[in-house]
Amino acid sequence: MHDLLSEFRRRTARWTLEHQQVAVTASERNLQRVRSVTAIVAVINTVFVLWLVATLWRQHGESDVTQWKLGLLVTHLLMGLSFGALAWLTRLVQFVPNSWIGRALPLLVMALGLCFVTAFAAIGQWVTPSITPFVIGVLACSLAIYLRPLSAAWLLAGAYLLFAYAMRVTQLDPESLLFNRLNGLAAVAMAWVLSFLMWRNFTTISLQQEQLEKANTELQNKQRELLRLTRLDGLTGLYNRSTFVELSRQELARAQRQSSNTTILLLDLDFFKRVNDTWGHPAGDAVLKNVAFVANNTVRATDLVGRLGGEEFLILLPNTSLEAARVLAEKLRANMERHPTPWESTVIKATISIGLASTSAEENRDYDTLYTAADKALYKAKERGRNQVV
């Protein structure tokens, strides 16, 4: 027995936590259902009102049937007006699911529905001992709204007390009264079980969907990170060699179609080995990052900047002649001199040598040819004393 009680407490605590996690989702779903249910019920009530008015118009004399139809007419009219007003309200006002009115409105709709089905069952006692409207009504209400088990229990308990009292008012036969109350109790119990199963099913599915969405988001983030790692250099954040080559070939093909010039800048840090030997490899990494920063802030947004590896960098300048590229390359070289790399309590000065190569639509040089030409120009810049553009 102790084990059973412990298991019950653990499960109740887990369910309580799960119910809190899906509370907002349940409110959103309930508000969506309320918008539909109230409109549908109002339409059904309108149809019944019109039918009852037509039958009463043709009927003459007083009888239990007439009294029953009048009772139904008034109840359907009140129910139609109430649910019609709620349907209008739900479309007029944008409810916040987690607000008090967002939580209260579904409860109000269910409470009104239970009151009206109780009234239908009570009025029906004038012509039949059946309580079918109450049985169908409580089951339908349990299906229409997602409610926590405790909230559903309170609502259904209140509905049963109202039902038991209404039966005593309209059903005068003691045996039929007892039979109807027992059947009403059974209907309420089944409705609560149905509501409980609906809620648990909704909770389980909602939590599973949340977990799937979370897993899907994590997977997408990992895919984006993997794509970033495969396309970008891990140290500098620039395009890596394979991505730069791919994008450069695409740009050269576009330039050929549009008859425009394209220029490549091949950059190499001067005496980079001295930096590593003097300050260490972390300092060398800082210098490489600084080169990437200066380059990105010197070129245009449409230019491509990549790292070939080691201390070599490439810049592709679309729609740029050789002379215009030389001006930008000189600016980049000067910016590197003016912006040394901060390192610990000092700064590391570094210079770059740049080789340029250009092509026009008429020349139609491919990437490999252009890169080879830029590499030869860079080699000349190194031979001529470094820190210059060739």
C-alpha cells in the first residue's frame, strides 16, 4: 500500500508539472475551439427556434406538449443569444491565451453549456422521463474543451448538483427521479473520465511536439553551424579556400555574361614566421584575425574575402578595373600599417605584400589563370622588398 501511495504521489507530481507546461498551449487551443463551437451552437439554436416557432404557430390549445415546446423555445432562444454573443466577442477581441480572460472564457462556455443541457433535460420531463439531452450534453462539453482534471471535476460536480435539483422540480415520480439521478451521476462520471483522457492525450501529444520542435531546432542549428564550418575559415571567419574558389568562379562567369572586369588581390603577411617565433602562435592567430578585420573593413560589401591558409589571403573585386583595384590595394596595405595588432601589453606591427591580377570579358581568363598571375605578382612584391603592391 505504501508503494502504491508513493507511486501515486510521484505520478501526480509529474502530471502537475506537465499540466503547467502545456497550460498556455491548452488555452490557445481552447480559444480556437470556442470561436468555432459558439458559432456552431448559435446556428443550431437558431434553427431550433425557427422550427419551434413554426410548430407552435400551427398548434392550438394547452397541453404538456405545448408547455414542453414553449420551454424548449425559451431555452434555445436564450442559449442562442448567449452563444451568439460569445461568438461575436471571441472574434471582436484578441484574447491573450495566458490572461485571466483567455483562461476563463472556455470555462464560461462549458459552464453555460452544462446549464443549458440540464435545462433541456429538466424541461423534457414534462413529456418523457429520458435524460438523453443531459447525457449527450455533458459528453459533448467534455470533448469540446480541454480542461485540467480538477477543473473538469468541479464543473461537472456543479452541473450534477444543478441537474439533481432540476429533476426534483420537473419529475414528480419518485422512481423516475431516482433513476434519472443515478443515470445523471453515471453520465457525469463518464464525462469526467472522457475529459481526463482527452486532457492526458492532449498533454502527451503537446509535450512530444514541443520536444520534436526543440530537437528540430537544434538539428537546424547544427546544420547551419556545420555549413558555416564547411564554408568559413574557423580562425578568421572568412571564406575558406574551397568556398572562395567556388564563389570566384561563379563571379567570373557572371562578369563574362555582363562584360565587366574582375580583379583578384593575393595578400601575404611579411615575415609572419618572426611573429610566431617572437610572440608565439596565439599571437600569430591574433595577427591573422586582425588582417581579416582590416580587410573586411577596407573592401566593399560586394567584394569577396577569403583565407587560403597560413598567412595568405585572397580578395575578389567584381566590376573593378586593374587601376581601381591598385588604389584599393594601396589603401589596404596602408591600413595594415596604421592598425597594428594589440597583444597583451604591447602591439604587433605587421605589413602585407599584395599581388594583383585582372581580367576583362574579352580576355575571359579563368580563376586558375587569374590566381597564377596574382601569385607571380605577389612573388615580385616580395622580391622588391615586401610591403608593397605589384
